Amino acid sequence: MFKVGDCAVYPAHGVAVVRRIEERDVAGKKKKFYVLQVVDNQMTIMVPTDNADSVGLREIISNKDVSTVYKILKQRDVKIDQTTWNRRYREYMEKIKTGSVFEIAEVLRNLFLLRHSKDLSFGERKMLDQAKHLLVKEISLAKRAEETAIEEEIQTIFAS
């Protein structure tokens, strides 16, 4: 259960703030909704409180989870899917849509590694940016650090 002012992660949109919890009539029944505002673009999303889990709404990761994310980013002995870019794009988009920070980290790592062996398509470059942005935003909140510092940490991981 989230409270007003809490930060939550909404899959594929990233970090959002619970602005209010309101009751609405839906098909003659009273339902409670979280009214979320996405931090990046100020978009408003309404999520039924009893559906929050099923849509993937979750808390910001813990500091312990941040180290797991960094371990995923540091892995180099992974098999990169060598299928066509559009099949790879669909597969990676599904991972991003799960909202799992670990799956997003895998997408970022794989695209970063793939970028060294071939040119990424326009869609893959956008996806790489999206995955990096989602991770940076959430990790900076988890570690209570500036986004620029987190971005530098991630760049350092991929420079090694």
C-alpha cells in the first residue's frame, strides 16, 4: 500500500509520485485509485489500488538491489541475441515493460555490448537511452545520489 508522496515505479514509464488516492464510481462500485505523476514527463496515471500488483507498480529498489543491478551490468560473458534487430527490439521491449530493474539492466548491458560489435538500429539506440534513463532515475533515488553521479558510475562500468 502506497501513501501520498511515496515514489513508485510504473513499468516502462519509470519513477512516479503518488499525488493522491481517490475514490471513483466504476460500474456502480466504489474503487480506490492511486493517482500517479510520472517524474520525467508529468504524465498522470490512475491505477486501481487493488490492481497495483498486477500492473507491476512497485517500490523503488533497495540499496542491496543496486549492487545486484551493477553486477548484471558488469557481466561480460553473456550471449547476445544475434537475430534480426526487430526481433531483438521486441524481446527487449518486453523486458522493459515488465518494470523489473534487473531486466532493464540486462537490456542496457546487452545493447551496450552489442554496440561494440555492430551499429545499433535507430530503435535500439532509443531503447538503450530509455533503459539507461530508467535505471539512472531509480538508482539515484535508491542511493539518494545525483543522477549525474549515477550516470558516471554506469559509464565507468561500461568503460572497463
